[in-house]
Amino acid sequence: MLDIDDVVRLAGVRRTELVTWIEERWVLPVEEGGRWLFAEVDVARVRLIVELNRDLDIGPDAMPVVLALLDRANALHRSLRAICEAVAELPDDQRNAVLTRLLGEESD
């Protein structure tokens, strides 16, 4: 786990910005002993917000919508991966039936 100073340094963000993002709940570090602790996933999210803000000019009004959409897309991706893994573990005849059904419905 990293502290706020580590994240500021690693992500190239100002401390005041990061504190605002935490207050806005765009980043959700663990609070422990009166200080924030960040996992690698938190650092990645901070870097994403930096990129969205600085490179793509996504402002504070649009940021919650963009982050919510990205979170939903990531959740769907994880669900799809779990479904694919489950289908891959099926016996051949059942897996082929599922794949045939999916491919058949794609062409409709």
C-alpha cells in the first residue's frame, strides 16, 4: 500500500487535486490511522483521471459520468471473461451448443 505522497509522485498529480478527487469519491483509498492508503488499482485510477483531465480535457462536471461509464465497461468485461471461462470448462457438446447459439444469434 502506498501513501498519498507516493501517489502524488508516481502519478504526477498535485496533492490538492488528489484530495479533491478523493473527496469527490473518484478515487477510493483505504483510510487507516487517519491517513489514506492506496493500492496499485488506486494509482492506476489516479493516472487514468490525470489522462482524462489533462490529455482529453474531461472537466470536473463530466468526469463522474465518464468514470461511471468506464467502471461499467470494466465490470461488463470481467463478467464476459467469467462467462467465457465457464463456457470453456463445459463438456465439448455443451460448449459447442452454446457457441452455436451465440453465433447464430449474432447473425440475426
